[in-house]
Amino acid sequence: MKKLKIILSLLILISITSCDDFLSEKPDNRTEIDTPDKISEILVGAYPQMSYFDIAETMSDNVFDSGMAQTLIKNQQNYNWLIQTETADIDTQAYYWDACYKAIAHANKALEAIEQLGNTADLNPQKGEALIARAYAHFMLVSLWSQRYNPATAATDLGIPYVTKPETELITKYTRNSMAEVFEFIEKDIEEGLKYVTNDYKEPKFHFTKNAAKAFASRFYLVKGDWDKVISLSDDLGNRPEGKLRDFLSYDVMAIDDQRLSYASSNAETNLLIVSANTIVSRSYYSNRFYLSGARYPEIFGTATSLFAKPWLYNFYSSNSSITVFLPKFYEYFKYSNVTAGIGDPYVAEVLLSNDEFFLNRIEAHVMKGQIQLANDELEYFLSTRTVGYAATDKVTQAKVVAKYPVIADEFTPFYTMTPVQTSYVKAIAETRRRDFIHEGMRWFDVKRFNLVVNHEITNQPTNVLVKDDKRRALQIPLHASNTGVELNPR
């Protein structure tokens, strides 16, 4: 009996101890975000890790009907500015929408943790990165899913939901902020983030460093029309950024895969922000009928398009009898989840921000400030790094620019006014940006900003015209988002 009592007492003691241990445990086993390192780990996911390149590029005037027999459904839908079939497939509109809001959720979780830890000075680097990352993802969303920014109508124009807090409910209802509100929120996050963002990363090119944050801010202020901000942000580049722009001449001696790798390399001085995107953009040239066609690419890259009447340094290739052509920018890494079954996910390193774009923004701002001679010198330097056989006698002058890019009535119509000379220069810069960022979707944002008309021809069908202020310039809200209360764009 004594032995039995002892055993029962031990069992009761163990039971009580186990109960106390259980009650002292947290209700779940999620890691507490309670150190700067843990917050930094959260911020790795604060960048959209999907691609918008194919979506935006296909909607622009950089693509043509190549005549290929078949194409992907999403390629046809993007080319015709159609409402895209709701799908979670790779490189679709809904895919990128979700990627942006997932990135925003990571940024907001990091900011919440920073607040809970007392918002101390040692957390400022993480705070700066989170704010800039949140601003960037929202900026990309509003640039694709809303009409162009116009301060005269921004108070009533539909923006996108600007999310500043982590989700706490299974299904959260969101309403769309106005364009004015979205731009105010973005600017607030940028201004606050720029105070704290640093260069102190193990892999700086995959994070918002000071220069990457400034480059993004310059893009935002270019859209907003704040030329002084664009110029001041780019002052570190100077008017002749030697060694900081892409060295296309060096690609001439490289094999095609080496060019692909070099383009998005973290060692390239021009590359400011790189993301490893889950995408098949590297396959577009042989899977997309509506792409840069071999028959039409001279319209953008022919010698006749050069101010100096010389060939460009861009190296184009084709693997389908020149039906489509491509510039080698994307190297695909296929991550196998099952090698035997051949199952996995494709990833491509994509350059989201670069000194090349940053410098072109600066040149455009100088034009809009009326600093034409300065713009001449800067544009000449930029073109010198892209021109075969450039010589000191190859000069950019106002006479050349005006003659090469004459003003066409009602062609470039931003929300602000431009003189005829400014219009010619802005057109020259837009064409330069168009060439440099071929396949990367940048042209679409100029199409929207300047309200350019786009003609998409289809063999044996009427030309599909995207007129000025066309409602199709704003992508339609994904169905799964509209089902949770996000208002659809008018059609």
C-alpha cells in the first residue's frame, strides 16, 4: 500500500508539473520576431518575387504579331488588353497582384515588430527597408491596376488598397483608396524610409540600399512631376556617371548565356536592385506570338533610329528562324522539387532598378527644368555607351533632337504642359528608355504616363487600338480580390 501511495503521489506530481508546463507554453509555436536579425529575415520576403515584365511589355508598343502559329493564352490576352482569365498561373496578372500584397504583408509585419520592440534606433535600418519596400509594392500595384496619375483628378480616381497593418482576420475586406491618397501614402513612406535605409547588407543588390531607394524615389517623383526632387536624388550620379552605366560593349565577347548572367549580375555597377522572380520570362521569345518580331525590330533598333546614324551595341538573337528576336537579359535557374519527375519552379534574376534608369530620369528632369544644354551633354554621354563606333564628333544638339523627334500634335500628352522643344527631348528620352529596357515592361509605364496611343495589329483582323484615356489602360482587379470587396475598374 505504501508503494502504491508513493507511485500515485509521483503520478499526481508529474501530472501537475506537466500541466504547469503546458499552461506556460505559448498557444502556438511561431517564432517571436524579437531581434533585428529576425526582422531582417522577414524583410527578405518584402519584395514581389513574381514578374510583371511580360504583362507590361506585351501591352506596350514594343511587341508585334510575329506570325507564329500558336501562343499562350495570357500572351494573347495581354496583347489585346483583355480581362485576364482568373488564374494562379505563373506570370499572370493575378499572380503579380498577390506577389505585391504578399511583399506588403512582410513589410507590415516587420514594421509591427519594430513598433513592439520600442522603435529603437538600432532598428532604423530595418524600418527604412520596410517602408521603402512597402512603398515600392504599392507603387507597382497602382501603376498597373489604376489609370495614370493626374493631380487634377487624383482625388476621385480609383487607386488601390493601401495596406499598412498586418492582416488579423481570415478574410479581410478592403476598399480602394483614391489615387491622391495612394500617392500621399507612397510619398510619406519614401520620405520616412530614405532617412533610415542603409547599405549594410550581406547581399546589398537584393535589398533597398540608399542608391536603390533613391532610384525608386526618382521614378515616383518623375511620375508625379517633381523635377527638383528627381534631380536632387540623382546628384550622386552626376552629369557623367563614368563606370556606373551598363557596359554593353563588354557583352560583344561573351557567349549568349554569359550575357544573360552578366545582365542581372550583382557585380554589375549599374544594377541597384535585383529580385529572384518565379517566372518563365526567359522563354517568352519562343512561346509568345506577340513579341518583338524579327520583321519589325528595326523600327526600334535600326540604324535609322540613332541620332548619330550608327548601329546600336545591343546584341539580338533568335532561335526560331528570326520570327521573334530577343536581347539576352534573362537566365533561368530551374529549382527541382522532384528531379525524377522533372517537377520544379523556374526562377530568373530580374533587375528592378538600375543606374541606367536613374540617369535617364535625371536627364528628363533637366529637360523639364529648361536646362537643355545640360540635357544635351547627359544624353550624349548615355548614347555614347550604347553606340557602335561612337566618336567625339558625335554630338547631341537641339537642332538634331528637334529634327529627329518632331512634335506631332496630340501625341505626347502628360498631365503637365511642355514646350515644343521639351516635347522633342522627352520623346527622345522615352525612345532611349524604350530601347534600353526592351522586354522589361518599362515602356508600358511611359505609354500610360504620356497617354500614348498604341496600335496592335493582328494578321487578318482589324487593328486593336488603345486610344487616349482608354479604360483598358488599368488592369482589371483580379476576381478573387473583387470577391472580397475590392471595387472593379470600369470597362
